[in-house]
Amino acid sequence: MYSKEQASQLRQAFWTAFGQYMSPILSAEGLRANWVNYKTGAKHIYFRMQADNKSASISIDITHPDIELQELYYEQLDSYKAILHGTLGEDWNWQLHDVDEYGKTVSRIFKELSPTSIYQQENWPELISFFKPRIIALDDFWSDVKYAFEVY
């Protein structure tokens, strides 16, 4: 078991290493991207990568506080499901109205890797191999569909 400080340092070291590894890779639009803290440019739509001592996940999180608008975003993304899954080369899980770790209602489209641990450096290549192609594919997908979300 790690102390909170050790765990924090390991998490920070992983995400720093991942960011450095990804830094030469340009976005689908040929621009530099902050892959670790990806900005969709659409309010309430986030691409998140998370890892802990049991699993890792990458997701599209829809966090709009208005549940009806959250559903509208989710339905709009659902209308692009074939494009999303085609770009990713795999199917992802879809959850309408899940509760996040802060008790807020969110909708999520995600892929999970389990078991793995960010705290074991021997797992880092596996984690990088999990996150890298998926965040690049999400960027590629988003470059095609983001304009549909600009009106909201």
C-alpha cells in the first residue's frame, strides 16, 4: 500500500510520462494537443482518462446540469454511434444518467481496462497502449462531429 503522497506522486509521474509520450502527436486538425487534459470546446462535454489501483477508463462524459439537455447531448452522440465505433474500431459502453463520484448525474460513453494499476510502473506500457489509440481516435471523431454541438 502506498501513502497518499506516494500515490499522488505515482499518478503525477504516469500522467507526465503519458503527456510527454503523446506530445509529438498532432491532433486530427494538425494542431498541438494537450492529450492529458483534452479540451472538446463544447461546454459540459469532456474526454476523460482515469486510472487507479484496479482499472483504467477513457470516456466521453456529458455533465450538463439540466437533465433534459444532458439527454439531448447523449441522444445526439448516440446518432453518431456508428461513426464513433467505426473510428474507435470497437464498441464502447453507453450509460445514460449515471452518478459520478461527486453525486452528480452524468451520462457516459466509455471503455474500461481491468485489472490494471497505475501504481505499478510495469503496467504503464499497457496503460499507454490502452489510452493512446483511443484518445487519438476520439480526437479524430470529434473533429468530424464537434460542429453539431456548437449550437448548444
